[in-house]
Amino acid sequence: MGKTWALITHLHALAGPSLTLIYPLYASICAMESATRVDDEQWLAYWIIYSFITLFEMAAEHVLYWIPLRYEAKLLLAAWLVLPHFRGASFIYDRFVREQLRKNGVSLRGHHHGHAADHVPHVFQAEHRHGVHS
């Protein structure tokens, strides 16, 4: 029983990084190399939501520590966010993040949905227009 429990513990420890980092990293690379934009949007949304979750966890660490089964709940949330069948990250982004941006009047001027090679961040565009070069 000791070896079985050790195996379960190790699998449990690998599940989090595999589900929240390794699979999304692989899927993001595949999305960047595909011709469709739908998967690009899903994985951009995932990384935005994942960043929010990570920042929230860092800020609320002392409170979250006391919540039982927090890690398991986070794994279930991560599964919902990353599994293509659910497209949870796109749902959360569309329903909450985009709505808050619109509600608060945040305008992402010059934003378009092209690939990274087509997109120059606003900071670089401003520097180029004002003659600032690195």
C-alpha cells in the first residue's frame, strides 16, 4: 500500500503543472502555428485568466491556505479552462473580462486579432512615432 500511495501522491503533484502549464504551453504553440484564429483566442484568454488566478492566489495566500481541498478545486477549474470541449477560458474572458473592460470604458485602440508577427505593441508604436529608438 505504501508504494501505491507514493505513486498517487507523485501523480497528484504532477497533475497541477501538467494541466496548468505543460498542456497549455503545447496547445498555445500549436495554436500559433495553425491557420485559424479560434484556437489563438482560446489560448490567449487562458493565459490572461491564468495570470489573474495566479495574482489573486499570491494576494490572498494567507486566506486561501485555510480552504480545504483548494488544490483539487483549482485542478478542476484548470481542467475546465483548458479542455477544448469546454473552452472555459474563452467563456470567462468573454463573459467577465471583456464585459468589465467595456463597462469601465477601457479602449484598446489599435487592437487587432492578427498574429504576433503582424502586431506591434502600443508602446513600440508610440516610441516609433516620437522618434525614440532603443
